[in-house]
Amino acid sequence: MAHGHIPIARAAAARPEGSHPDFHAHTHPHSHAHDHAHGHGHAHEPAADAACSPQAGCCGPASAAAASAPPAGRGTRLHVPQMDCAAEESDIRRALEPLAGIRALSFHLGSRTLTVDAEPPVVAAAAQAIRQAGYSATPLAAEADVHAPAGNTPRLVAALLLAAAAEGLHFLAPDTLPWRIGGMAVAAVAILLAGLETYAKGLQALRHGRLNINALMAVAVTGAFAIGQWPEAAMVMALYALAEAIEARAVDRSRRAVQGLLSLTPQTAQVRQPDGRWAEQPATGVPVGAVLRVRPGERIPLDGTVVAGRSAVDQSAVTGESIPVDKTEGDPVFAGTVNQAGALELRVSSAFDHSTLARIVQAVEQAQGARAPTQRFVDRFAAVYTPAVFAIALAVALLGPWLAGWAWPESIYKALVLLVIACPCALVISTPVTVVSGLAAAARRGILIKGGAFLEQARLLKAVAFDKTGTITHGQPVLVAWQALAGQPAEATARLAASLAHASQHPVSRAIAAGLPADHAPVDHSDALGGRGMSGRVDGRQLVLGNHRLIEERGQCSPALEAALREQEAAGRSVTVLADEHQALAWFAVADTVKPHAAQAVAALRALGLQPVMLSGDNAATVRAVAAQAGIEQAEGDLLPADKLARIEALQKRHGPTAMAGDGINDAPALARSDIGIAMGAAGTDIAAEAADIVVMNDDLGRIAETVRLSRRTHAVLWQNISLALGIKAAFLLAAVLGGATMWMAVFADMGASLLVVANGLRLLRHKP
């Protein structure tokens, strides 16, 4: 997993919204944009829909550039502290539409940043256009972090106290002109303290003919003040500003859930100097290739490869593994993981900003920019809902006196209550917070989901196709059984076999050598036997270590040995026989073993209603044997990459949405063609991880079922939030028309609904399998 800088997103013009950011550095021609031309199964929507940003008003046509996300590492980040709602995003998109030269835009409401991919003069013009729209825009360094604004708590508290004082003066003070003027002055000060920013953004929106929450609040509060409801106008604005501040902090929490992973990385590292001594220096300045020392109990500051030492490393922050993993020379280690047992020396393989942990955070944040299907539905609904309610409020104000016999002040007041209720913030904010929380929960478990669309789609899966080698199995042959023949002494026979096996570099021979505990002797005159095995002299005896075919050619395959070999081969094992000049001495069975929890993971998928299938390029007998161990009934072997792709298409027609889980280069076409591609990332190839939509960092097959469960829970929370927001709106719309709702009750209902859906979405951060 050691790489250089990773382009998280491709050229935006070639990729529709919903397509995912790349996780690995290597580019591959089989991109998702290319897949669409060949019937790729992913449910992406066209780029035109991406232009329709979430907003609390109408959704006008955005420029083509605004529909795309700039590739990672390109573009200038602008901090827009007032951009904490979808309405502000819409305003800024519209402000930037007239500008030529913007290649791509990427909005991140959680961090209140905007990335503009354009030449410096165009970026400067964009910042100026944003300022003219009523917002501030400050350029940020490429890696700078942005936290939630600290807020103006004293100002908001003062506004609430003054609003309460205005209410008190209204009810308790004599109804005389001086007291009334005094109460109105107190209310006006409360409104200015709490709502100056709201008024500025609302007036700017009205000036451009747009309806958003700021415009609605500005009209409602001003109207209430004008018809003599100044205490209520003050309380409404104060409560609104307070709820907005609480909501902003709650939304920021979902973002910090992922960003907090980066805080696990130490800021300094012990680096070996040219003269051999160790010196502590900032981790950000350590170059690739440098050698670090990490003591027991310390966190590893940078990605690297162990060059000296042995230890157990807690990798839960990156891969989600609960059990520490043994590391020795040649093994990779990740920044942010904890060295537990012994001192390690490692050679740095990635710079600080490009560590695996940093790339996970970057990939998740990029994934947040692609709106999920439910979010796009909510955006389109809000674009119709707000103008419709505004029209109803206008009709109530104008027609109430004629149709219902209300007094004009009463009719206008009811209309103003409707305006406050009209805010779709609870509805619009419910989906991104929920999706981001789901993505963060998955990342904490070592599951990198490259977009909200894939998080939502996983619940629809009906079948999962698995590759065999490296996915169901470990991908490394090991000695699983052996037997001495013809009364041969086991220890002496094992010594002879180990001697020949150590003299060969063949994977099967290495597995035999690693699996035999006996010592070994020097081999004289060793020779390879052309695809059949090898020969050599050990302790004066001429020996061969070869396959079934070689032993048959030598006429040394007895009926008993033949039966044993057939039995092992039927189980999917490669069998090697040790023989001298006269007879076979022992047989050794080597196999790629099934991962310990593979059968449990397959059973979990079955329990969720998914059909497991195995597709492999290995020989059919081995595939069937491994499938039986894993509990998979449908298995096919001897498949080329094109055959796997055809089988995926057949599964999609037979069962419906289908996922493909694999780790090899030959899996990339099937991963890309499946509805959801799942790469077993820690041991997998870069191309497989790039072509996939989900990367399982620790190769644990159980994470696939976890992803489906998380997807289903996310979908449930999304619709809980939508139902909650719409239900509260409907109840208060009815109450407002019938006269049972006041403005401050409407604010409580609207902001309360917003806080409820945010809190409900944040529950996903506590998701446990």
C-alpha cells in the first residue's frame, strides 16, 4: 500500500456525479467514465443533475464546470465561513455561473470550503464574485484544516436575554407610548444582535430573486415587527440564530469523525542520520526512503516497510482489525498505527500528507461531495416545496380576510408563520449528515466507501461474486498434509524433503520447506526437471521432489500412493512426492488455505438474503473444493477475465444488483462492471482497488456483510429523517392555518426538527457490527 501522491478524482469532465474518487496512484484505462459507454451497472446520474445543488429554493441551471469535482491536488481551496447550509451553496454556485475559465467546483459544507479548479486570475475573480454575493472568501493552503467557527455565544446569549426582556415589557409594562417605544427598541437590538448576518444574506438573496431560509426569515421577522409583533419577532430571530449555531456544531461533528483519524499520526519522528545517530524531526519533512525508529508503545508516524525488528502492531485505526498484527522484516506498516511489542526500524514509503490514513480521510471527504440518490431526491423536492409554501403564505395573507373573515393583521401573521415553517433546512440537511456519518462509521471499521451512492446501493444487493485466490483464500500456498511411505522414518524423510525444498525457489517447494520443522542438509548437483520438479543428492542419496506426472514416468506410483494422490487432488491440493532411485518415500500436499472466517462471512451474507458465488481462474476441481469449505454452492473455475465479466452480467440478469469482491488485476473488469465492486485492499493490487467502489482495508470478508447492514441502517435513518421533517412541517402548516401556531413555535418546530434529524443521523457514528 505504499504509494506516492494519490489523485483522488479524475478529470471531472469525463466523470458524472456519483462516480467515485480513485484511491490508488496508478491510473487505469478502465475508468468508470469509460464503463458507462459499455453498460456499466453503477447507478450514476448524469452531470446535469449534479449541477442542481441542494438548496432551499429554486434550482437554476449551473454551469458545466459547477457540475464536476476537481481532481485532488488541483484547484484552490477557499474558506467561506458563512457557507453552512445548502442555500448558501446555491447562492455561491449562481454567483460563479457567469465566470468563464472555471474547470470544476467542489463544495464541502462540513468544512465550509470550496475548491475552484481554475487559473489564478479566474480564482481571484471567483473570490470577488463570492464576496459580492454577500460572503467572505479566503484562500487556504492546500493541506490547511478548517474547524467549525467558534461561534458568538456571548452575542447570542445577549440577544436571547433582550428578546426575553422585550417579551416581559410587552406583557408586564403599561401599554403607554414610552414603554412601547422602549420595548420596540429592546426588540430591535435583539434582532440586530442575533440576525445581522441572516438579514445580510436574506437581502442578498431577495435582490437576486431567490427564496432561501435567510430570505424567508428576513421577510417574516420584518413583517412581524411591522404589524406590532415585535417581541415575537425578536424571540424568533434569537431562537433561529441559536439553533443555527447548535446545528453548525452538530454538522461539524460528523466531519470531525473522519478528520480525527489524522490526529492519530505523530507530528515528529526519530530519523536515522547519515552518521548513524538518531534525531527527532517533524514528520512532515521526512523524505521517502528515510529510516525511522519506532519504540514499543509509540504510534508509527509514516507509512513504511520494516527493515529491522519484530513486533505486533495495532492497525485498528486504518484497517479496523481488533487483533494486533505481527510485523517483521519486509512487512508494510501504516501511519497512525501503534507499535506494541518490540522496537521497529522502517523505511518510509510515503510522505506525511500521502500516508494511507491521510488518503482514507481525503477519499472519504471527496466521497461526501457526490450526493447520494436520496439526497438528490430531497434536493429536487426542496426546489419545489419552498416556492409552493411561499405561494400558500401569500395566498393566506391576501385572501384570508376575504375567504375566512380574518382581520388583516391576523391574516398577515398567519402568513408570516407559514414563511417560518416553509424553511426546508431540516429536510435538506438530514441526508448529507446521515450519509457522511455512514461513510465515517465505515472508515472507522476499515471499509472505504467511495461515495454516498455506493453506501445507499449496497442495501439493494442480491448476489456477491467472490474471486478465490486472495479473497476467499490467503493467496499463499502452505503445507497442509504429508505422509511418509513404505515404513520410512518420518523425521529422516522430512529432513531429506526439506533439504531439496530449500534448494528450490518454486512456490510449492517454499511452502514445503516452511512447513517442515526438520533441519536440512546441503544439496549437491541439484537440477530442475522442466515442470516436473527437481533432483539432487542429499547425504549421498540421489533424490527427486516432483509432481504426480514425474512419479508416474519413473514407474514409482503404487496403487496405494495413486489412491492417496487422487484423494488429495480431489480436495484441490497440489501434491509433491519425494522419491529415491528405488521407490517413493513420502508425499506432501500443498494448498492455498481458506481464510479462517470465510465460511462465517458467507453465512452472514446468506442470512441477509444475498446469493454467494465463486468465480476463479484456478482449475475447476480446486475451485469446487475451496467453495465447499467456504459454504458456497455455486462456483466456477478456469475463467479468464472476460469470462468473469460475462458471469457478472449473467448474475445481474438472474438475481439483480450484484457485487464483485476480488483483489487481482484480472478482477478489475468484473469489479468495474458489477453494481458495486469490492476490492480486498490490504493485499490487493492497485488496479483492483482503483476499479472498485468499496475497499476493505484488512481483507476481512465479514466487512462485506457489515457494509450491507450499514447501508440498510443508513437508508432507514434517511427515511426516518425525511418522515420526521415532513411530518413536523405538515402538522405546523395545518396548525398555522387553523390559528394554533405562533412564530416562535414555528421556529422551535423548524429548528427542533433540524436538530432532531442531525442527531438521528449522527447515531450512525456509533454503528457497531
